[in-house]
Amino acid sequence: MRRVPVALLRPGMKVGRALYSSREELLLNAGTILTARNIERLKTLKIPALYVDDGFLGDVAVDDVITGEIRIRAIAQVRELMQEQDAPSMGVGRAILKVRQITETVENIIDQLLANRSLVVNLVDIRAIDDYTFGHCVNVCVLSLLTGITLGYNREKLLRLGMGAILHDIGKAAVPGEILNKAGRLTEEEFIIIKQHPEQGYRTVLKMPGISPASAQVVYQHHERYNGSGYPLGLKEREVHEFAYICGVADVFDALTADRVYRKACPVHEAYEMVAGSGNHLFDFRVVKAFLENIAAYPVGTWVRLSTGEIGLVTENRRGYPLYPRVRVFFDGSGSPVEPFELSLGEHREVAIDGVVEEGVVFSDIISLVDSRKKINFP
């Protein structure tokens, strides 16, 4: 299974991973054979990519660190809360219910992460561009909790961190949609409005029953930076809550690796390098180090060019070795197909990744190999 940009999908490809909307609607089920109509609908919905199973990596699974059921439920709950928080129907009783539901979901996420400690983040989340904020909040929660687990947090601290992280952008509900989803550069006035969302969110969560002060600080401080360059207060170093640093790193990484209305997603390995260079500059170094332990710089399904000139697909990542994945080589240094073979870069340190190859660059060769796969002995 591999992630393919929607622009490169073609009828006859098989969906490898079910796709849902932020309203928990099933858009495409796993195993569905794509039609031209399916592909056009994905483009209309502004879905950037899809996981497909075309037999090329049929024996390789791309595992999420939490189940799809929990992720979908969490996204829907965040959406409901952000859209209802200022509605007249959102009385105290309904607010209590919503907080309880989200708390239960965060606890379930913690359970699953604690039970899957060997997994690293390989999955690049797929979401409609217009639904960015809701999926982003859940991703930031998951990434923050993974970091907290690495730092040795107990369950109580994890819950406070997770609640703050999943609600960190709740203040954006007060930002006009035309500013939040603007395709062009923000004006100075528009950016001032955007920068108000941490304080707006802080005021909102303070009214919510059952939200701890530490969780509220995550909402308030997630845009503060180690060097004092952040907002809204310009705090620096130890003035910033550690939870907020954790959420801030997760926030930046997930934002970089997602398609937005105003730019394409940054490749994961580039986002990894940016975060790696931010220790004791934008974020606490200890937090950055713990965060990166859970990230695969080259997720499973990434096309890479090796220092030998060979081209292959990443098939496995091991925790603690983010730059040394296992690669299945399909093309030699001259670009000619070869009998596929596996190469563990962790065991062959003389070979390194020279760069990432975009799917479109090798697309026609991939299709030829897929169409002739009966002639190729796939491992």
C-alpha cells in the first residue's frame, strides 16, 4: 500500500485504506476499485491523495498508531465542539457532555499508544483541505501524547497534555472562514486576527467544566517560542509550559506535512529536518528530541533515491533509526527495472538516502511494472 496524489490516480486502482470525512461519512471503502467518477469526486472534495493497493507493495501495511475508528470519532467530536461552542443550544449540560466525550476519546488514544510503543508515525494523514483544522487537532493530540510518553509522563499528565492538545486550536472557531482558508498571503490586519486565536481559545476552555489549568495553558501558549519570538505574550525559555512546547512542535510538524489552500505539503523528511534544527531556538531541545523519536523521516511507501543511484520504496521503519529505513529496490542507478530486493540501511550504513523521488517522476515506470508484475518476482 502506498500514498498516491489524486492527480496520479487512474481508474482500476484499488483503495488501500478507507477514506472518511470529518462528519464520519465513509467516502471510499478499502478494496473499492476506483472509477473516473470516484477520482473526480475526490478532486471536488479537495482530497490531496489516497492510499492505494495496486500489488506493488501488497505485502506491506502502513499502520496508524491509533485505530481508524478512534481517529474518525475524535475528528467528529472536535468538529462538533468547535461548531457548537457559541450556539445558543450549547448550555452547561451539553458542554459537560462534550467535554466528557472528548476526555473519553483522549483516554482511548492514550491506551492505544501505550499498547503500541514500538510503532513510529509512518502514516501521512489524508484529509480534505477544507476539513484541515479538525483532523489537525487530532493529529497534534496524538503526536503530543507520543512525545509525553517518551518523556515518561504518567497517565494523569498524559491526559492533561492530550486534552490541551486536542483543544489547542479551538479559538480558531472565532476566526472568519475567509481568513482561515484564504489562498493568498494574509494582510497585516488578517494576521492580527489569526494571532488572537490562542487567547480566544484560552477564554473558551476556561468556561468548560473539567478542563485543567495545565490543559488551558497549552491552548494559550502553543504559539510561544523558546527564543521569545512567539505570541500572544512573547514568553521565552522556562516561562513557557513544557506541555505548550510539546503541542507547539506537534502543531508545526503536522501543519508542515499537510496540504493547505495556500501551499502544498512539505515532504516529511524536510519537516523532520526543520524540527530537528529548532531545539533551544524555537522549542525546548529535550522536547524536540523526544518528539523526533516517534517520527519516521521517510514514511513507508516513500520513493527514495539511494547514494548508489538505485531507486526504491521504503517498506519498514524501526523506532530509534529514523534515517535508516528498510528499502525495496526496484530500479538500478541508470533507472532500469531490476529484480526487486530488500536493503536495510540500518545494516548497510555505507548506503544512505540521497533524496526523495516524487511519485510523478517514476509514475509511468511504476505503471509498467504493475502491469507486468506477473513477470517480476516481488518479495
